Amino acid sequence: MKLENKMNYFKHLLIIVITFLSISGFSQAEENSVIFKELKVKDSILFEISFNKCQLEAINNLIAEDLEFYHDKGGIIDSKSKFIEVMKNGICDKSNDYKSRRELAEGSLKVFPLYNNGNLYGALQTGVHRFFESYKNEPEKAGSTALFSHLWLRENEEWILKRIISYDHKMPSKKID
């Protein structure tokens, strides 16, 4: 299956899952709930620590070995080792003149618990994130804004990131004087 077809398939699948969750009576977790707080912490580890500060060891126990990462601009990464390698040799490479920083858009994070016969087995986490870029120590400027969906599974009482979909990347609009 071509990359474009795979991306379209997963976008449609995501829409179906979200629609099903809203129709079937499952609701978003409250911001003060345990599951919401736990997954917000996981989001911080994934981005604040590993992406922004390049402390990649922080995600070693956070993501599944068979992680799948679907990005609308960068394609597919199909394993934990490849994901870490891309980070290590990309934005976290000390010789790289390009740097990127991610911020979670305030109030955009949502968590939808997933149950099997009343037992919590996972959660879909969605939100909006903004990226800021700098090149050769120049001042940071706004980069793209995008939507994301993370599928977390509960394994041995721990949350493990299994699937990532990062999509609808848009650059900031330029003002015309």
C-alpha cells in the first residue's frame, strides 16, 4: 500500500474511532481524573523531556517496541528503535543547526478511555501542538501547528505508547502589511 493511501486510511480510521466513541456513550475523561493526569504527565515526558531537551532515555520505558508513528509530512516510522534513531540523528543531533521545540496548546488535550467489558485497557489522547524553530542560534520563530492522536495501552499497570498519528500540520499565516 502506498504511503499516501496508508495515511488516508489511518486518517479515516481515526475519524471512525472518534465518531464511534462519541456515539457509543464513551466520553472524554475529566481534566481532574487520574487517567487524564497520568497521560498528561506521559505527554510531558514524551515532549518536554525527550523532544525539547533531547533526554531520549526518558522514553525508553514509555513507548512500545512495535511503535507505529504516522506523520503527514515525514511518513511512517514502524518501531521504537527507528523512532529513537530518527530523534537522535535529527533534532537531537548536537551538530544539527536546526532546533525544534514543541508546546501543547493550552486546553487542547483530551483523553478518551478505552474499555473491554468494563476493564480499562487503553486510551486515545488527542490535542493540538505548536512547534517553534531556530536555525544556527537565531531567535526562535513559530513553526507549524498540528493535531495529534496517541493510542496508549495499559500493560502491567503502566501506560505504553503504541501508536502516534501527527497530522494537519500548518505553517503560521503571514501578515500582509
